Amino acid sequence: MVVHPSRPLDGAIETLGAWAGSHGVELVQIVASERRVFPLAEAAPSDLVVALGGDGTALTALRAAEPVRAAVLAVACGSVGALSTVTAGELGDALDRVRAGDWARCTVPALAVSTPEGKTAIALNDVVLVRRGSGQLVAEVALDGETYIRLAGDGVIVATALGSSGYTMAAGGPLLTLRTAAFVCTPIAMHGGSAAPLVVPAESVLTVEVQPSYGGFDIELDGQRHALEAHSFRLTLEPDRATLVRFSATDQGVRRLRERGLIADSPRALVRMRRQT
């Protein structure tokens, strides 16, 4: 399991412990944390990884489970998570369904990042190249060798469908449903010029060539700074790198986005509908 470092989780942990005890299941934590509630161990391919917290915890669990392709059950504790499948109050029933095989496998891709120097990394949510300090990031972005934009601004976000409801959406990017075979590239706060966010086909290659500058830039993978010392980056989408537990084979994640308020109805439409009922 993976736990949020500070949220109240006593009820969910008690439910998980009682269920595991009654079914002879061993509980371990797979990510080192100051909040240690079970022994630390590595995940195995046949494991179910339970993430207790919000979207950040679910993403941490997906990254930890990805090397062995273990499935992740994301449990919303204290918030409505866009990645969550159930709430803490629904955890017991969810575990019963998983044990009975009554669940759907939702595989998610990863962005593979490589440099001419041979360095590689992956991101399940997004890759962000962002200016450092007060300067600007100057870069050329190309799709399959065809120039998309030469930009000067705060940076550029490249996101998977999973990550499209995060930073890129806040920057004006499109929302991709979970099973969309594509990724998205969104410039951040361009200084002049114009470039709508670009939806990139799953089989395409996106390249970003960053011009050296006095201030420099940082690269972030899933919100964490990463040491990829380069100015040229090649990004591709690798399918089926991680697995989320879902209880509907057609679940696209839109309902959770509505519950979280990331998708909100027009007040005028709501008033009109109330008058008609």
C-alpha cells in the first residue's frame, strides 16, 4: 500500500487491516515514508497496490507499481480524487470485488523521454520543461519532424491522457479521457505568437529543442525535478505501462472530474433545467 503522509486515514487503514486479517493477506508498504503503518517491501506482479489519499498518492502508487505492472486501487481519503475509484467508505466492498475478479483493468500509458546522450526516463502524468528564474524558455517543438511552434515563454507541458486534467488543463490544454490513444502538448504563457494546445497521435514522436540561455531551465517528471542534463528531448507514448482498478469497463473518468469541480455546468443551463422540472 501507499499512504498519504498527513491526511486522516485511521478508518481506511482499520478497514484494510480487518479485511486482510480475515482473508489471510499480508499488508506491506511499497514506498518509504515517514508515516510507516506496515512493514516496507517491494511490490510483486500479482499484488494489489492500495493507495490511500488523493491524486498525488495515487500517482506515487502507479509509479511504484509500474516496474512490475501491479494493479493500483486508488482510494479517495479526504478529497475527491480524479484518479480514485472508490471512497474510504467503499473500500471493503471494493476489496471483495477485486478478490472475486469483478473488476476492469484500465491500463494507462507513459511518456518516454530520451536525450541524444542516451539518458531516458518515463512520466505517467506529464513532462514539463519550465524556465528557471526570471528568464524565458526558448524552444522549438516539432511533431514527426514538422515544426509545431518556436516559442519564448514560461515553458511547455507534454501530458498523457491521465495527466491532461492537471497542469496542462490549468494552462488551457484539452481534456483527454483515460482511454484516448494520444497525448497533448501545451505551451505555457508564450510571450507573443500563437499556438493552440496540440493533441498528438499515440504513434507520433514529439521533439523539443531548447535554446541555451542565461537563466537555464528545469525538467519536471510527474511534478518532480529530474536531472536530465540536455537541450534536446524526444518524447513518445508507451502503452500499457501502469494499471488502475476500475469497476466499469467503459469508465473514462469524467464523473470524477465533475465531482471534483474540474468540469462545471453553466449556471444558465442549470436554471433552465430546474424551471423545466
